[in-house]
Amino acid sequence: MSERYEYLPHRLLRQRVRDVASGTEGELMAVVNENVSDSPLNDHWMELAYIRAASGREFTTAIHNIQPAVDQPRENRRQ
């Protein structure tokens, strides 16, 4: 039996992000390559973002649904 998940690095870890699917903002806590299959015969892997909302509850979304929150300061921003 193979592992069911693997943690991945991401440039937005521990930063405020927005889930474009739900419009919810929170802190990106982890990115996980996770086997979401309910069948032991066929693996189906997805990269999921774990986001902690202001309420303290965490939710998941596809990694392609996240973007930096708009009110974050940008690095190397020109004045």
C-alpha cells in the first residue's frame, strides 16, 4: 500500500491567500499531494491547499484555486 499523502513546498505557505472558488480568505497552512481515491485499485492524486480561515477552521481547495490575498504587501514593490 502506498502513502496517502505527501507535503509539498509552496511560495505562499504561511501567507494570506484567497480561494477563488469560494471567495474565502485565510492563511495557507499546507500543500499536500493527496490520494483522494475511494478505490484501492486506482489511485487519484490531487494537490490540495489547506487554508485556515479567520474562524480557525481549516478547509481544502485545489491548489490552482488559490491566489495571494490582495491586501498583502508585495516584496520588492516600487514606491
